[in-house]
Amino acid sequence: MKRFGLFLIPLLILAACGPKENDPGPGGVTVGEARALDEAAEMLDSRTDPPPLPEAEPTGEATPAQ
């Protein structure tokens, strides 16, 4: 069991060494901003086209001449 603990502790320490939210990322934005932009792009790509609008039909009412 001690061997497992000796293996687990360095693994957890290394796992915490990822990029922070305010570290510089690609294109001059932070890592957090890049992640937010990727999520927004994914959301926009997954959107479907809205249904077509109905054709405008005349109501038959004429405006009175003045």
C-alpha cells in the first residue's frame, strides 16, 4: 500500500501543473478566453437554421386617402 501512495502523490502533483486560466494562450488571449471562444464556436456550429418566415399576405385593408 505504501508503494501505491508513493506513486499517487507525484502523479497528483503533476496533474496540478496544467495551464492556469490567466496564462497566455494561442493568438494573444488567455487560456480561459481561448476555452470560452472554443465553446462559443462549438455552440454556434451546433445551431440549426431557423424555420423560414411565412410569406407576407396582404390583409385587404386599404388606407384611406386624405
